[in-house]
Amino acid sequence: MKNFILTLSLFIGLLSACDDSKSNNNNNNNTNNVTGPCATNPCGSQICIEDNTEQELYRCVECINDETTSQGCDAGQVCGEEETCENDCYRPGSNPCENGYVCAPGSGLCILDEAVCDNCPEDGASCVTIGGISECICDPGVDIEGCSCASGYTYYPEYGCINEGFADSNRNYEWYRTQMGTGPAEGSNCGPTSVAMASHWWDEAFNTSVETIRSTITPGDTGWWYTNHIEQALTNLGTPWRILEASKQNILDTLDNGSVLLICINMGYITQAMVPAETHYNRFYSYDSGHFLIVKGYIDDGQWLIVHDPNNWSGDYYDANQTMPMGLDRYYHVDEVVASMLYWWGYFFEIGVSGGKAGFDIPIGRSGP
């Protein structure tokens, strides 16, 4: 130990930089006065440090100075890439723990920084202290920086921290559509637009316009569509479908099977968001009557359904450039959706019931509640 400290102190006193020229010069100057394993200059242009002269052990390092020498390490250890909290073996001013964590003195463990609560976002997260350790926890379904998921929750991009029980029958191409700009009947085109989404989900090459879908089934008509029109349109386009009875179990099982749903509900049963642009859940408009939309997945163990709602107009975007529609991947509570279905039309269309479905972006993970 004394030999190591002596050798180390000699190098600290002589070295102040890590460039090759100084490392070479200092190494040569010191090896002239050193006996033992480093006397033969086994490290070449690097610096030789004796770990144990009796066992002829040594360590080759690139550079040693006040900023890079180990502190609190065992004899012969020099902290570098393998820094740990154990024995306080890490460089002065460095932190071997992950962001937001620090070494607990004497414990060899990484604990949360006491200042973590000061940096915890006020909205969408909360600071929880257990056993003297604080942690900034994201609220479920919130995707923000500066917090971590609580135990039992998993982070999903765009969805935030959600509980186990997650399915999304998504595609690796864009298939969401809005009824805005779909012709003279745009105000009543939730049905044809939902058919277009369902058909595009089934077939990536699908490119039939919403206006064409309507005119093929109800030419010259600008009124509401009904479920029989949906049947005709899906059949005409060759999109596979079947009708199932509305229930929470059937909805989740259908999503677990990798299908999407085309549903007909009364939007008055869906809670209206107070500030839609600041949330990703609940109804984002005032309309509260009959409506067609797509259900494509669920989160939080089936408590919230992921929907593609086509009732998206010029003011229904998260951004001024209108690239982020509020109807895309919206969350509606499953109990409200089921109640609305049972009131309005107690069935739903399952889309994609044959064996020819393409692969999904996110694996299906469960079977019902």
C-alpha cells in the first residue's frame, strides 16, 4: 500500500494533462527511479502503476492527475469506466449512478438525489418519499420528461406510464383520417370515414376517398349513415368484418386477437374534456349524439380504449401547423364506451377476422380483464 501511494503521489505531482507527449515524458522520468514490475516499462507509452510489488502486479493507465485518480479505492485500483459506489470508488466530481441518483455514503448503493423533488414537474407527476428516499413518479397515462414510472407500470412512447395490460392493433403506416374536407356531406361523414380507416388498416394499398365510399352506397345523399350502410360499404370494398355483441369482455378479447373495432355510439356518454388541448383523453368536442369511430387498442389493463375519432376539425389540433389531431389515438374510458354502445347500438363490427392479418407494431399482451 505504501509503495502504491508513494508511486501514485509521484505521478500526481508531475502530471497535469492527458496528451500523449506529457504522458510519455512523465512515464520516462518516473521509471528511471522505480524498481519492481514497472522498472522495465511494460506499459510502453502508457503509465505503469504498481499494484503489489511482492506479486509483481501492475496496471497500465493513460493518464493520472488530480481529476482522474481514484478516491477511496482499494490499493492498486484506479477508477475509470467501471466506477461504482462500492467503497466510494469513483473520481472526484463524477457520479457512477444514473441521472437523478447519487451514491449513498458508506452503503455502496445508488439512491435518489435529495433534490429530486425540486425538479419534479408540477403537472403530470408527483414526488413520493418512502423510507427517506424521494422519487418523482409520472401520473398514469402521462408522457413527460423528468419523472419515472411507478412500480408495476411500464413506459410506452406516446402513451406514458401505463399498467400491465396493453394492446394496440396499430400499423407501421399512417391510416388515421378525419371527416373534415370529405365533400358536401363532411358533417355526416363519420361513417364513411370510419369505413375508410378500417379498410386502410386492413390493406396498406387502400386509397379510396371518403367521398367515393359515400357516393357508392348512398349517391346524392348527405345525411347520416346507419349500420346497414357500414355493412354494405365494407363488403363492397372487400374488407372482412363480422358483428359481435357489445361487452367489455368482447371488446378486449377482440383487440387481443389483433383486430380493430368499428363502433356506433352516442357521444353524450363520453366525458367531455375541460381543456382538450392539454389532455389526451375524453371527448374533445361539444357534439354529443350518434357517431361512428374506430377502436384500435387499450391501455391501463383495459380501463381506457385507444380510438381513432374522425370528428376532427380545424380547431382540433395540438399544434398550430395542424399535424397533431386530437382524434388520433384518443383515450375513451371503456365503461363509458360500453354504456354508450348498449344505449345506442349494442353491437360492434370486428374488422380483420380472416387469417390474413399483417404483423402488428406492438405485441398483444393479454386476454380480457
